Amino acid sequence: MFFSAALLVLPFIAQSVFAKDCARSYTIKEGDICDRISAAKNVSTYQLAVINAGIIDPKCSNLVPNKSICLGYSGEDCTTTYVVKPDDSCDLINSKHGINSTILYMNNPQINQACTNIYVGEVLCVSKTVQVPPANPNFPPPAVSIPVTATAPHATTTPAPTNAPSSAPAAAPTTTPASSSNNNNNNNNSQDDGEDDDDLPFCDEI
């Protein structure tokens, strides 16, 4: 009897050990999308996906209105968030929030090392300490690629092409007259030199 009772208790012990308490939740509304929920409720794109792995699919295409989802676990809940804007880069985001790259990547492990997969509307955790839950090993890492419906921030460092044509015409009128003027001056000087030489007496005449 004791052995049988112990077997019955073991699943409940395992469940209590590995289960995490939901600190806050949200009831899905008609027309919701994951990033909109994340922005409105201060929960990062990564955290929302990790906590609801197996409930919300990777494309966030199976949200059911009136269904409740968890937004954060007790002790693993980043509420300091930032929504990516056009022309953003990881360096700019770090500078805005006074954090370094290590903390940004630890709170948002879906970002690649080159920071080329963030997108406009993505919600990042910008806390100064690590607060997000670890990825679920039973599911693929969330939000590692830009959704097909999203837009990359495209932070650029190259100059605008409109500046190129304006400099080319300016060079032509300044260099050409300058070179012709120099040639004329050189010709005049050589002619003057020739005339002066004719006026000078030869050595035999002195």
C-alpha cells in the first residue's frame, strides 16, 4: 500500500518542482497579435513566446479570443521593455537604456551576434539585470528570424546617394579655367622672356 501510494504521489511532486507560478496573465481579444500584446503589457517578444511555448505557435497564428495566457513567471519576469523602431540598432538600444551588449543578448537570446534579425515592432527586454526565463529545451528558440510580415530597422551608415551628383558639376568649372589660365601665363612669360633677350647686347658688343 505504501509503495502504491508513493507512486501516486511522485507525479504531483515532479509537477510541483518543475511548474512555475504565473505572475501575471492576459485574456486574448479579437484581432490581437503577439507583438501588440507584448508592447501593451510590457512583456518581451522572447518572453511571451518562451512562456507560452506549445500554446502559441511560432508564427503567432493560433491566438484564441477569450483564452488566458501567461505573461511572466514569478522571479522571471522582465517588465522593462522597448519596442524596436526604424533605424534602430543594438548599439543604439544599448545607449538609450544604459546597458551593455552582454545583458541585452542574455535578456533577448533570439538576437544574433550581428544584430541583423531585430525588426520594427519587436519588443525587447532592456532591463539592467537578467530577468527573462530560459528557453524551453523542448521547443525551438523563439523569434530568431524576422517574420515575413515585419520590417527590418535598416540602420544605415552609408551616405545618401543624392549627395553624389551635386559635387561633380562643381569641380568642372573650377579646374578647367585654372589650368588654361596657367597655360596662358606660361606662354606670356615665355614670350616676354624672348623679347627681353632681344634687347640685351651680345658679349662682342660690350
